[in-house]
Amino acid sequence: MPGNRKNQSAVVRLGPALKALLICLFIGGSGVGYVWQQNELLELGRQKVERESRLNTLRAQNSQLARQLAELQSPRSLEARVKELHLGLTMAQPAQTVRLVDAPSTQSVEPAPARNPTGQRYAKRQSAASPTP
């Protein structure tokens, strides 16, 4: 014979209600988490588009500045600037030019020259008037 419901404890009657509440909290929390995640993805997408746009702008500006630098470093531009500022500078004469010659790598193997105390090596000077082979 089934027992009387009045005689059952409150804990036994509370179990199914607690189970339903936990299931509802889990489903609701999952829904809130999904919406938050989608919102974050949307925001990251917006940031990506903005940064790509900024990158393209900076690349265009960089190429423009590189062209401008090349123009300012050109001999024609430098000569015009020298004349404009009345500096009285002229092109270097061949006798004023110093050429540095590297030894070819096909020569016989020689021990490396000793370095000076500061650890620097110096190239051999060759004037334009007396070329050496």
C-alpha cells in the first residue's frame, strides 16, 4: 500500500524541484555564455577590420614617404638645394675620392691579420692617382 504523501519528508519532495532548477540554470547559463561569446567574436571582427584598414593606410603612407625620401636624396634635388641655400659646394674631384679595395677571395689561404686592441679592422687605402692591382 502506497504511503501517504503527508508522511513524506520535505527533502524528498524538494529533490525534483531542485533538479529542475539546476537544469534551468545550466540551460540559461549556456545561453548567456553563447550570446557573450558571439558578442566577443563580433567585437574582435570589428577590431580586425579597423586594424587592417589602419595597416593599409600606414603602408600607403610609408611608400609615399619612401618615394619622397628617394627624391630628396637624388643628386638633382641635392644640387638644387645647395644652389638655393648658396652653400658654394661642388662635386668631388677624382683626386679627392678614396676607393677601398677588398682582396679577392681566390687568393691563397693566409692567416687572418692581427686585430688592433679595439678589435677593429681597417681597409687598405688606394688613391685614384696610384691604383694597385
